[in-house]
Amino acid sequence: MASLVFVSTELSPYTAGGVGRVLHNVLLAMDPSDRCRTTVVLVDVKVDAVRFQVDFPGANLVSVNTQSVDGCRHEDGRIHPPAWAYTDTPQHWRSAVVLRALQALAKSTTIAYLEFPDWGALAFCTLQERLFAGFLSDTRIAVRLHSTHTVLLNMEAWSVSRQDLSLIDLERKCLRDCDVLVAQLPSVGESARKIHGFTPEEWTPRLRCHAPPVLLDHRIPVVRSVPAHGGQPIAFTSKLQRIKRADLFV
């Protein structure tokens, strides 16, 4: 049976971050038959394989270490430029290492669906290899919208470096070349479209809305709302960043 593959630099409960929590919830909400044909390609995160099986029964794990000295060598002996060659685009290097991991995986399984997060342009080299050489030409490649570096720079008061501008280009190319754009809400997809400068004609037909399931780890979900009152405590369970809009939440 063809595989479902998710590439990520985060995965709850092993790392912090919303990207990893979304993937955690998606994996656990899957039908067990789908989870058994699912592979998580986890980038630069050390996870015990036994614990992974306990947490996500049936799923497969591929660990990718972009710091490995062997990361620039293809299986057929060809050499890719080493990490130090990417002075302004370290994310380009990481995406190249991910590409080689996916090339190895594709030799043992047919990949039907491949999903990347938008931040960090991990999909870049894989998508370019498809355009150049037909790699994974029959695979549906998706990019899930969390928040690209481009979106963050539009919201946060950060200085912009040459490395930032390079990453912006890489991320936008991923959004342009993928088959599917996954957004939690239509408004999220529309906001990302405007920020990245895509026309509705090239963006909207590829947009799919998928609100990831919400799972609770340590308590039973409530069945009714708590009556509001003036002394009620309010918890904002995220980073205090402008883009998170804690002020609007309160």
C-alpha cells in the first residue's frame, strides 16, 4: 500500500512547538490502517525508536541528521556541496539532506502523499528535483501553512538580513511549486496568499482547508462551557509574540 509521509523538525511530545503538536494530533487521530502506512521523517530531533512506537503505534520513523559528515554524499557516490558552502542559505542545505533521505525511502515504498511544513523551506530541494528530474512525479506534495519566515517578518519587529531574504525566496518557491496548500482556515490561506504575493488564480485551486484535530493529553474534554465571571483566570497557552495576538485573545 502506498505511503503517507510527513517531514518535520518538530514532534510532540519530544519537542516544543505548534508544528509538532499538529503532527502529533494528526497521527493519533488517524485510522490505525493509515497510521501503519505513515512515515515521519524527523529532522535533527533525537527520538528513541521504541518510545516512538509506543506513542504512535504502527507508524514508521526516519531520523535525519543534517549535521552528519555523510550528509553530502548520495547513495550512488555523487557528492553534494557541503554544509559550509551554503553561507546565506543553511535551510537550502537542510532541504538537500531531506531530499536524499526521501530518495532512499522512495526505493523501498511508493509515496502517495508527502507533506512539509511551510517554515524553513524543507520542501525546496525535493520540489526542484521533481521539476528537474521527475522525482516523485506521481506523489501529491503538500505544504501545510503554519507561519513562514516571510509571515513572521511581516508581523514582528525584526531586523532583516541577507539570510532572511534568501529564506523568503526559498519558502515562496516551495509554496509556488507544491501541489497542495493546507490551511487551518480559509482566512489563514488568504492572508498567506496576500503576504507572499500570489494571484488567486494560482493559489486558490490548490488550497485545501484542514483544521487539525484537538486532543487533550491529561484530562477529559468538558461537555459544557464554564460560566464567565469577572475573577475568572485566563490562560494564553502560546508564545507572547505579536503574531499570536495575545491582546486580541484577552
